Amino acid sequence: MTVPLRDTLRELGEQMPPARLPEDLWRRGRRQRHRTKIITAAVAIAAALLCATVAVAPGLHVEPQPAGGGPVIPRSVELPYLWQATVDMAPPGPATVLFGGDSWGLGSDPFEEEGGKLAVVGRDGAYRMLRYPVHGLRAGQDVRLSPDGSLVAQSVLTGGPAGWLVVTDLRTGRGRGYGVGPSACCFEVAAWRPDSGAVLVLHRTGSVVLGGVGQTEGPPAQYVLVDLAGGALVPVDDVFVRDPVVSAWVAAFAPDGRGFVATRPAAGGGTELRGYDAAGQRRWSRDLGDRRRLAGAGAYTPDGSAVALLSVDGCADTKECDHDQLAARRWRVSYVDAATGADREGPALPAVTGPAVRALGWHGDTLVVVQYELEDDIRQEPDDTGWAETRHVRVLALRPDGTAGVVLDPPAGVSSIDIAQDLLGDGRFGGPVPAPAALPARWSVVAQGALFLLVPMLLATAAAVVILRAIRRRRTATRA
């Protein structure tokens, strides 16, 4: 630097006013530093919450891979997570198994209002939930899986469409309502037509019907055939007094869909079985007595020539049986002719012990059934397959060689189950047990979780600001 330039800069500096620095400049710097730390922490926590929310979005999750060689019915299932995503959030596609109960992941949870749930297992192993505003709905009875595993029929669904029949498409997550009137009051799903194009329901037609000859007063009902494509509701036969305890064994369709059978209380007590054509016109009827009942929705033999019945040895009247008598029941399979209703011969199968047995369907000459196990404590007038009375179910294969093997044994607490008929008919059992993935989660659970974390974060931030201000005031007072 030259001498003239240095002299010039000195003169200019002397002409400038002196800088005025505040006395608390150091304290101001510390306060700014603390504010920066607090803001940075808040932004980091908010970013973490945002990342957690994005991570549980549908599509950003890890699911088990399908078993090699196509879909297979698993040899068991696992209990879903409490926060498992619903069908409408992330559709699982066609299902292998539908199940329910009152255990971890299936009963009420702290994230939702009162109600019940059923779990759907997709063919890729994904677990999804169907939520209901009421408790006690049972897979395979109140809620039935279509034969191809792609649809679910029920009387009510949380967030579902209006109508007393709600059919949910597991491929899209969307539902459609059928019928006019309040849901969850007016009908039971009886059976699916084999092509998954129609559902037979048992519809309540009024409040009370006066008992006729051989009948008592009770809720009147009528079978209605619901066409899913056009929405047509076709009444089947006349009105009768329904028995709400026999929903596990009310109806079954022939394998070709050209006919079906349905039950009703007989005039002299016991059960009456009636055969119908595809349009719902009655062809025959017969009295089964009080010890025989339709085997279930899978009662027709594979060739459609016979219908399986279940005959009980032991205490027959559920209302008169105690716990031990119900548990000691033995169920034997017999047959009637599908064309006439007359008794006939069929595959000789082993008897099954338990309070109740329900036929799911056939694989060749092997009948696949659900075996029920009672809770220790039951109501005074128990339901054979009731949600409160059933502790556990498992799926058995009854073979003509006299053996009975377990083909699906779910965990304790699973009290109802249904299986896709297309896989059952092909004998696609014994698949690996799919593990439920923790993500995706239900949006309501994500929102509550984010709120649960955000409130403590805000409280902690406010507390930190108050503490820092108190420290600053104390230091200021001390210096003064």
C-alpha cells in the first residue's frame, strides 16, 4: 500500500461515526443460537413424522412373495397387527382365507371406535382388514368369501355403501350395496352361486309373524336371490319363521349353479330341506328331523348328484345341552339325492367330535370341514357356532379311507374361518404360513400416532423455551 493511499484511508476513517455496539451483544448471540437449535429440532421431528406417514402409504410396503407354483391355501395363518391396513386402503386381490375372532389384531383396538374386524389373506400373503361397526360377525357365516376368492358379502361394513347387502371387491377395495333399508338388521348371507355372480340371502321381512300350524311366533324371513351384475332381487319360496342359530347350515348351491338347497324349521320341529332350480322354483322338500341338518355351504358332492347332511350323536337340542354334552357330540356324514331329496349312499367318511361341524367343500371324494371348539364358559342357551361360544376352529379333511387330517390350524383365538372354493376344490393345501407385514397401516392409526408424537414434541419445545427464558432473566439479573 502506498503512503498517499494509506493517508487517504486514515482520513476517511476519522470522518466516519464510531460503531455503537449494544451492551448485551454476547447475550443476544446466545439467544439466537438457542432459537436456532430449537427450530432445527422441531423441523427434524416434523420431517421424521412426515417420513413415517409416507412410509405407511399404500404401495410403499413390503409383502411376502407368493408361493411357487401358484396360490396355495396356507397350513396356518398369523394374527394381524392392530393397525393393519384395510381392504379399501390397499386391496389384497383374491383371497385364500378369511378369518376372525376375539384376539390380538382381530378384536377391538385402542385406535378405533367400538366394532369388530375380520382378516383377509391375499394370494400374495398380504393381510388386510374388513372393519365392522358391530361385534360378533363370523367368517363363513355372517361374512362369506366368494368361490373365486375375489368378493366378500356381508350385511354391513364400516365406511361401506348403503344397502342391507354389501359386496366388497377385494381386487379394487370398492363395495356395492344392494337392497333398500337399514344395514346390519335385515338378512344373513346364506350361500354364493359357484360363478360368484349371485348371492342367496335370508332376508327378514318384518318384525313378528304369528305362528301357523306347527310354528311359533318369531322373526319372519324369506330367501332372496341377489344378482350382482344387474342388482335384481328374486324372492325364493314363501315366508317362514327363521331360526337364527342355524346360520352355518342354511343353504348350498350345486357345483354347476343350476340348483340349490335351503333349509327352514319343519312344521313338526326339526329341519326341513327344500330343493330349488336355478330360478328359485321349488322342486322337492323333505323333513330331516331334529338330528340331521344340511352339512353347510359346501354340501353338494363334486358331481352334483348328492347333498351331504350331518347327523348328530349325543345331545341334539343345543338349548338343552350343557358344556360337556356339546363338546362330546359326534357328527356323521349322510346323503340325500340332489334331484329328489331321497336318502342315498355316498362316500363313507369318518365322524368328527365337537360342538359343531360345517362343510366348506369337496376335493374329489374328500370333504373339507370346519371343526369348532367351545369356550370354557358358554351362555345358558348357546349358539353352536356363536362368536362368544367358540374358542377355536380348525379345518379338517375327511377322507373315504376313514382318516381325518388337519389341513389348516390357525392360532388360538381364531373362532371363524372361510376358504376360497377354487383353491379348495383343487386341493391346494399345505402352503407356507404368510407373515403379516407391519406396513401399510390404517390412515386413522397413522394420524393418531402422529398426533401422539406431535403433542409431546410441542410441550417439550414450549418447556424448553420457558426454561431458557428463565435462565436468561436470571443471568441478566445477576449481571445487573
